[in-house]
Amino acid sequence: MADKKWAVIAIGGNSLIKSKQHQSVQDQYQAAKETAHHIAAMIERGWDVAIGHGNGPQVGFILRRSEIAAKVEGMHEVPLDVCGADTQGAIGYALQQNLVNDFQDRGMTKNVATVVTQVLVDKNDPAFKNPSKPIGSFMDEAEAKARAEKDGWDIVEDSGRGWRRVVPSPIPQKIVELPAVQTLLDNGICTITVGGGGIPVIQDDEGKYMGVAAVIDKDYASSLLARSINADLFLISTAVEKVYLNYNTPEEKAIDVMTVSEAKKYMEEGHFAKGSMYPKVQAILWYLEAGGKEAIITDPAHITDALDGKTGTRIIPD
């Protein structure tokens, strides 16, 4: 609809965990409440919002519980794709409840829904031949090699800290539930989707979907969502107020605005770490190069100020 302003907001899974002392479900709920408050303020300004979120720490907790429980007779481990589905429900629940409560405080009538979302990946994606994403608990060498033989796990030694399972991180190709998400957004419903990057699925020779043990980057999936719904704004909510050049060095410098060309130059110069800011900037470039209008990177507390151009890092087309 022409009169709607659509934004996709990507929230980091780590943003729900403030510290090692605040990892409980209750702590995560309170962190979700803070983030939801800032998103509600944005929605009050007239934005229709789709929300993606990370789930790395939460999946790690489920896997750890699962591994411990499996030692008890009659219990079983939870497959990775099902862990993703579990976190979509739990994190979605925390966000949607807090959003609705915040809307009530603002005198707004607004509905929120969480969609358990599958995201299609290419079964021939090169990532499947080069698993690189560590998941689950640390193991000693004997246990790791036993799991590799018994369950077909790919394992690596992790910086002298022990052995871990690694899985592929393929590029998202299609949001399976996109028609449902689009219908919700068209009807003014704030929609939480592609949680954790989406549940990774492939298609067999008959076109049937099946889950795979993989992890999709949540920023890449949120970028795909922003492109798929023709969002007016793609906002990545992360741990820092702005993006920096020479981050954590004496020459550190905040970026207020950068163009696509400038962002590419900074990426080539190695300013953005592969495990943190690089995928965020790459996700935004894909969105802008596909016709997107504007993107912002900032932390939850500064979302409103960033929308007003007072802070955050804006990335715009050339």
C-alpha cells in the first residue's frame, strides 16, 4: 500500500543477554522489554514493522540442555533445525507480549504476530562443503571424534579451548512463509519473522521441504526479508550506537553516513570484522543494491534518535 512506511528491524540474539550474570529466561524477557519499548516508539510514529532476530546464545542453551538430558534414559537430543523453531517461538513470545503491553501504555491498538519461518537455502551452496559455524558445547577430543563417527558431525579444535561441532552457514534464497508475512503486514500487524535467520530448509528432487543442520546469518535473512517486501528502511539494531573505522584502536572514528561505494571501500580495507560488523554491512549493501532506499545501524536505545538523523550510521545508495 502506497501510504504505508515499511521497515525491517534486525535484532541481535546477544542483545537479549546483557551479561553472563543475566542469561536466564527472565533476564532475556526484561532485555526484550527494553528493545520492544524502542520499537513501539517507532511504530507509534507511523511505521509498519517486520522484526527479525538472532538466536545464537539461545540455541546454544537448548543444545546444552539437550546434551545433558540425553544422558538420562528415555530422553533425546534436539536436532538443530528444531532448536531454531523452538527459539523462534520463545523469543517471538517475549517480543510480542512486551510490544502489546507497550502499545497499551501508549493507548495504541496494534496486533503483533510471530511466524515460525522456514528459509530455503541451496542444497549445493558451497557452505555445505565448508562447515564453519561453531555450535553446541566444547568437547574433549575423544568425545568429539566419537560424535563425528556416530552422528556424522563435522568437528574442529577451537583455539585450544576444546573441540566443537561446526555446521554450514548458507546464503538464504527464499522465505517460505513470505505470503503469510506479507498478508499480516498488509493488515497492519507487526510481524516477527525469520527468527535466527529462519529455519534452514532445502528442497528434495520432488520439491518437498526438509530441515538441515545449518545456521543462516540473521542479518542476511533480514536483508532478504527487506528486499522481498520492498521495505522503505532496513534497520539493524546491534550493540553499538554507530559503525566505526579502525574500531577499538586509537584512530577509531565514528561513521555518520556512508554510501554504498564508501562501504565497499571500507570492507576491502578490512575495517569491519567478519564475525560482527562485516555481515551487517554486507546485508545492507544487498538491500540497497536491490533498490532499497535507506539503512541504519545503531543500538536499541538510539533507534528514535537515529530515525531523526541525530545518531546511528546511515548507509545510502550512491
